[in-house]
Amino acid sequence: MSSLYRSAISARIAKLPGLPPSDEDDYDETEESADSVGSLPSAMGPPPLTSASRPTKPPNPEYAPIRPDAYNQYFSQALQIELPTRGLVVRAYHTPLPGKGIMIMHHGAGYSALSFACLAKELEGLLGKDSEMGVLAFDARRHGKTMPMEGQSDQNLSMDVLVDDLVALVQAVFRDVQVAPTIMLVGHSMGGSVVVHACPKLQELKYVISGVAVLDVVEGTAIDALPHMHALLDTRPEGFHSEEDAIEWHINTRAINNPASARISVPSILVPKESSLAPLTRANQAYAFRWRTPLRSTAPYWASWFSSLSTLFLGIRTGRLLILAGRERLDTTLEIGHMQGKFQLNVMSGRGGTEVGHLVQEDDPVELAERLKEFWERNQRIEVRGKVIKRIGEA
């Protein structure tokens, strides 16, 4: 973590407002809901605390959510995929283009597959209907619309469990490895760590991985920021009176800088009051909607998500792409690796005045789609005079 970035974190933490006294102090802190560990590196200015007792206002139609029947604007189909060995029914969104490749996308902690919705739409438009590349995004366990099977638990979010979930999903969707498409793994924040860990396991199973793209996560920055996480989560509202309120909050606090993306992604990270998918506590029971994934309850896993990530990323035997919202986020290991040419680094420019924060796939899906397309094309097999030149890591 750069000294400038560390100073920025410290300064913003110092400005956080004091919390009002609460009679929930006797509750275990793991019951409290929060937003996302991934939102830490950007938009950290303290948003106003939301009060459940504050009079509700009519929902603002400007922030109306995009409903499930409109998902086909972004993906071709929504799927429920049973993974009996994992005890899960996984919600996935798929655009199966007629070709030989697929981008499999893993979201960050607290988010959902629909954080990639606008990106998937841009990729389809950029690559064209006759492209050789499809898109598959899915909700991880305890996120979005993925649910445990009857009698099963989905509470464990350790890295090994998340990696095995991804491997099982690939095996379920592409059963015959001999005819499976070439896979490009894309992961945001925590999801970036998952795809890095999963890459060698998939290669051991003989799947062809053309590249791994990691979106805005660096081990050093993430680990250094973890001590501040609980203070930052204290500034997050426990819930919202409407989905429109939640979307507006994300826009006003600059957690998401693209209203079009927020309107489809934010509802998927909430559950209604009557849902059993997230804990109902004294702090959030007055709200109509609360967080699907209470991030404070995932604290035991935070360090394991990012530990050794830089070394593992540099060691995977395939094309490597790191896309950041800010150049200062490289740690020492990656700085050295980049100087040695071990991976491709792109820093989002925010072209046209677009503000790009941690949610790079939501804030500027157009630029990101272009970067991923270039990376995909750069790592394809090349045939010279009838002889195939293999990709890095291809057997």
C-alpha cells in the first residue's frame, strides 16, 4: 500500500462520525449487516446513517429497479444449476454465444452476478452475435439467488470452499472436458482471488484456461485495509425502506457511479423483510429490505481471501491480466512482477469523465469490455503454416 493511499484511509477514518448510543450493543456483532468488503478502496467518505425510525419517503422513480423479466437485456438466460456435491442450487446468468470460448465471472463479497450485467451486454455488442465468446456469471454461496439445498448449510465462505464451488460449477455446465469451450476466468475483488486459486485446479482437470483477469484487488492493499473494515461497516445502513432507497444510497455515496448498473445489481444484494436467507436482527427488522450477505459475519474469512494472492497470481500458468481503478494499489510483489513483464496491467482511465471506483465492471463497463476483449484475443491459439502454437499453460 502506498503512503499516499494509507494516509487517505487514515484521514477518512478519522472523519467518521461518532455512532449514536444503541441498545443493540449486547447483540453479537456477526448479526449486524453491512455492505461490501469490496467497496473499501473507493468511495470511503462517510455516508449519512440511515434511521429506521425516520419517516419514509415515496420511492424515487428515477432509481426504479430493473425487474427479473428484463434480465434478457443483459444475458440470454437465467439458470438454476444444482450442485449436489456442494449442497447448492446456484443462480447463473448465461449468454451462450456460438463459439469456442466462455468468460466465467465471479463477483466480490457482498455483490452478485448481476454486477456484471452491463459488462455482459457491452461484451455482446462489442464481440458481435457471431463471436466465439460467451459469458457465464453466477451468484456465489450465501449471495444473490444461490441457495443451499434442503438440509444443507451455505455459511462457510472460506477460500477452499469457494474455489471448490467454482470448479464444481464448471464441471456441471461443461461435463465433457474434450468439447468444453476455452475458458477465461474473470474475478472481481474476493472473486479475483477465487479465480486465481481455481485456475490450476481446472487445468489439472484438463480444462483449457486462456487467461485470468483480476479486477481491482491487490493482496497488500487489501490486507493493510482490513483493520479499518469494522469502522467502515459502522457507517453503512442496516437496511432500506425500499429498493429505490438502496439504489439511491449507492449512487449518492459513490459506491456505484453508474445508475444504469445500480438499478439492476443493487436489488440482487438485498432481501425483503420476510426472507429467511439473511438474519433478521433488532437493528434491521424495521426495514423493508436488508443486506443479503451481512459482511460483518464474513470477517473470519477476510484474511484468508487475500493471503498470498500476489504470489499465486504471478505463478499461474496462463495469461494474466490485472485491472485496477488506481495505479497506486500495486503491492511490492506485483510491482516487481510487473517490471519483469509477468502480467499485463491496465488502469481504468475513466474516459469521457466517467468516475471509476472499486466496482470497475459497473462504473465503466464499456472500457472494461474493450480491455477484456483485447486480452481474450491476445491469448488465443495461433496457427502458423498448419502448426498450432500453444497458449501459456496449455498441455
